[in-house]
Amino acid sequence: MKMNLANIKKAKKLLYKKECIAIPTETVYGLAGNAYSDQACQKIYKLKKRPKNNPLIVHYLNAKRLKKDCYLNDDFIKLYKKFCPGPITFILKLKRFSKISRVITNKKSTLAVRFPRHSVTRKLLRILEFPLAAPSANPSSRISAVTSADVKEDFGKKIKYVLEGGKSSFGIESTIVDLINKPQVLRLGGLNVSSIRKTLRKKISINNKPSKISSPGQFKVHYSPGLPIRLNAKNIRKDEAYILIRKKKINKSNYFFLSKKGNLKEAAKNLYTTLRKIKKKKFSSIAVSKIPDRGYGKTINDRLLRASRFNEKIT
Ligand code: TXA
Ligand code: MG
């Protein structure tokens, strides 16, 4: 991705004016604003139509800058050294006198933080004097955006600027790990849980289906293309789109392959793009073949399960 400095300067200018813009990250695009400004953060909630009780992830250049706002513990330091910048989000304890806008934290004493790896956004963060609050750049409960065109499709003129960064290399959101007490994973994502376990050498529970929602990425309905989805499907109807994990010899116009050879990381990367493609083609519903429930397959299954519940009411 060629770096365009004029674009980064334009993004900077708008962010200093407390505007909300879209930024590229290696996971998905984010809807970003100054995390120290109530006004900028309010704009993010409004644009995304996001419930006010759903806190935002704050994006930092590095741990040195984060120290002003959060307490860094040993588990954090181990994971940070190994995986950052990269597709992992940490829940940490917020410092009482941090400048983080209370619009984001909504009376919580914790903060979700992340260090994106994307070179364009790192360049931007480097020249800002504040971190960026940025939820995924999609209307609440819909599919995340992995290209600037996806963002423009969803928000049109409502968004002031989309900073170009090409297609997100992971194409799926970050893994969220709560490090407040015993480490637990709240959302599966771009970094496999086994890598976190190996680094911390600790048991790590996966708590992405809690009775009490602490992370609304855990909301039952999410990532929805707005069509019914049937999982583990074997018999496909003619008017249905069929998602397969691996390319087949027979290629029908309603078949969509997530990967050539069944590589789960590649499949995760192509998931949202495929769902968007299907949505545009006016199928009546989506059938998905069985996807192995291991590694990135677990993340894909998690997203598809939530997307398949689009008829249910969001609570
Ligand atoms: O890859 C990503 O994480 C992308 C890119 C743009 O960084 N961002 C993203 O943000 O997916 P969002 O807002 O769509 O998802 C963040 C999740 C939400 O489910 C939110 O509830 C949860 O993080 N979260 C934020 N603050 C939290 C906190 N203090 N405790 C628990 N969960 C939190
Ligand atoms: Mg999201």
C-alpha cells in the first residue's frame, strides 16, 4: 500500500476539528474520532447508531502513550511484546485521571485498547496528540467493512472522509482479551486463542456467550448481512447462495468459496466480502457448508452464528 501523506494530513486536520472519519486497520476499517473529546465520540455513536452502553475501543500508537490512560499489568506486557502492533484488543483498568472521554467508557472503570498494525493508521497515530476511539466502520449490528468502498457503501455522504488503506489484511475483527482479573477472551478474532495461551502459559477461558453482556460484540445478533442464514447446510435451494470453505470442481453461479484450498485464515479474511457480495445479488437466503470448528474456523463460526440470528430481536 503506497502511503499518501496528503491523505494522512487531511485526516489529521479533520480529527483535530473533532470530526469523525474512517481509518484502515489490518482487521477491519474503523470509524475514528479523538478519544479525548466528548464531542468527537458522540459523533461516532450517532453515525453508527450504536447503543450508548456499548463502549468503544481506543487505538494507540504504542504502550508508552497508553500508560497515561491505563494501568499496564504483566499479562499485558507479555502479550504486547509478542503480538503488538496486531489484531488483539486488551481490556485494562482505566486511570482515574485519564483524559479518555466519559462518553466512551459510560461509567465503566475499564478501557478496551488496541495497537493497529496498518502502516497508514500508524503514521496517522504518530502525528496525533490523542488516541483514536474507533469501533468497526459499519452501522450497528451489520457486517464490518474491509475496504474503503464498503465504508462508503454503508455511510455515503454522512461520513466526512475515508482514509484509504486498501483491503484489510486480516478481514476479521481483533481478538478481545480481558486482563482485569484472570485473562479471558471476550471475542474470538484475528489472533488465535492458542497463541495467547502459549504466551501467557495460563488457562484462558473463552467467555463470548455470557448471560450478562460485558462486550456487546457478544450480542447475539451481529455481523448480519440482512438475510436468513442456515448453518451446516447440505441441501441447497436454487434461490439460495451457498458458502463453501473450499473451492470445488463444480462451480455454480450461486456457489461462493471462502478459500481455494480450505485455508481457514484465508477463509476468515474473505468472509465479510463474500457476505456483502451475496447481499448485492438478491438471493433469498444463505446456506453455509460445515466449517471446521478449530483455529480461525472458530472465529468464522462465531460470526456466522450471530449473523444467522438476524430475525431475532437485538437485546
Ligand atoms: O478489530 C477491531 O477490534 C476493530 C478495529 C476497527 O479496531 N474494532 C472493533 O470495534 O471491532 P467494535 O466497537 O466493533 O467492537 C469492539 C467490542 C465491542 O463489542 C465492545 O462492546 C467491546 O469491544 N468493548 C469495548 N470496551 C469494552 C470494555 N471496557 N469491556 C468489555 N468490552 C468492551
Ligand atoms: Mg463491530
